[in-house]
Amino acid sequence: MDHHAAAQLLDQIRKNMESCIYGKKDEIAWMLTALLAGGHVLIEDVPGTGKTQMVKAMAWSIGGVFHRIQCNPDLLPTDITGVSIYHPKLEEFVFRPGPVMANMLLADEINRATTKTQSALLEAMEERRVSVDGVTHALPHPFMLFATQNPIDFEGTYSLPEAQLDRFLMKIKLGYPDEASEKRLVLEPSAARAAESVTAVATVEDIAQMQKLAEAIHLDAGVADYLIALIRRTRSHGSVLLGASPRAGVALASAAKAYAFLQRRSFVLPDDVKAMAPLVLGHRLHIRSEARMQGATAIDVLQDVLRLLPVPVGLERY
């Protein structure tokens, strides 16, 4: 597959998603960036903004295996990973795979699952495999986890641990649609297609090839220096208790390459790093309590660092 063919497939996937959720072109671009980078996504917003619909539309657009988990406090780790069951006729234990055995897994309201159940996803997110009864089972390739959560509903919820947050490539928020899109939904509620009616326009093999193309996008040494400087300055900022990890730097580079590929460029610009930084780093920074009391957020810190960080010029382009 060449870059032109990949761009055409991405346009078709984008159109499918835009037919299911209105007024979210930027957010759809971010989701496609995560798809190209092969990273996991945490989608945080209030109910009714289209989180689940958007993930389903992407999943059905690329074919492959898609599973959905509705998280709740009763969900057990084996409900996700699968379980080994004794088969009397075979006189041996047989592995019955759980919903994690998919190309795309949607964990709806992940913060309603207990911390023990959430931790069952850690190995799958990082290693693309699960261990059940001492036996390791590889996940399909590609594998991506999309998790949704409600930021204002605290009753019956469990905060995601820092180790798990760090394994999400990006965290995005949908927000409410603009006035024109919301009016369209009210006047033409049937105009938006249900995600289940979306026709597959690509295959998982296509996605795997596009991910390789995105990974091969050129990252100039000057842009890499700029990216590393951004990561390191988050650790020394006065409002930050815990800055971005080395894994965050790798994730930001991967997202910047994928975003450049989505823009049909063969090289990364500093603007790509700046565009991805809030999405990739925002959920990884821990702000000091005194700074939070003064209204500071992780995004404020990132904007402050980016404002003071010199942008490289005269970069080599490929």
C-alpha cells in the first residue's frame, strides 16, 4: 500500500464516522491519529455526546473483530481476559477467550470497573497479550482499546491508576456539538446513521499496513530535540508534581508521526508536536494540590511550557 491509497481509505473511514456523529471533525481526526499510531484512547465526557457511537463507527469501518464491554462493579477480570474450563470429553482444560480477543475493544464506563478488573487490562494494553492460569495468549493484531468514562459521576466509580493512564496514547473530550449540528440532530434525528449500519471500507490488514507507513514518517533530529525538551520541562515546572514519563515521549513521537501522515506529509513539523501534546500529555501530568486550588490544569501547564519553548527552524524535510 502506498501513501495515496492509504489517504483514500482514511477519507472513507472519516466519512463513515462523520455520518454517525456531527460537528466533530477535529475529534475524528484525533481518533484516526490514534488508529494510525496503534495506541489506546481514553474518551472522557458526559453522557449523550456520542462517545460510544464514534468508537463503533470506526470499528465497523475497518472490519475485523469488535467487542464491547459494559463495565460495572460486578465485572470480573476473567470476564475480560477469558477463562480456562475443564472439558470432560477431552480430559483437559480448554481456554474460552474473553472479549479482549478483538482488534478493537470498547470498554464503556471503564471507571465503573473495580481496580482489580481494570488492572486485568494492563497486560493487554502494554504487551498485547493476556495470561490466564499461567498460559499466555497473544491478542489479534492490531489491537486497540477505547475506553469511555464520565468525569462528573463519582458514585460507584473507581479512579484509573496512574500506571494505566500512562498506557493510553491519548485522552480526548468530545464536548457538546455546535449549534448547527445540534439543530440538525433535533430536526433530522434519523439523518445520523447508527454505527451498526456502517459498511466496512477497510480491513485490519489495511490498518496494519497504514500503521507501518505512519511509523516510517521522518522525524528530524531538531524536532526530536524540541519534543524531548517539552517532555523534560514538564518535570521541572513549578506547578507539576509528576511530569511526563519516558513512555510519554515515545507516545508523543508516535502520535506526531501519525498526525503528520494524516495531513499527507512525509515528515513531522513542530506544529504536529504542539497539536498532539495536550492529548498525549494532558492525562499524564499530576498537578500540585496548591496549583489546582488556584485553578491550574495540566493543559495550562503545557501551554505555558510550549509558549516558553523555542521552536526549531530550518528543519530538514523529506
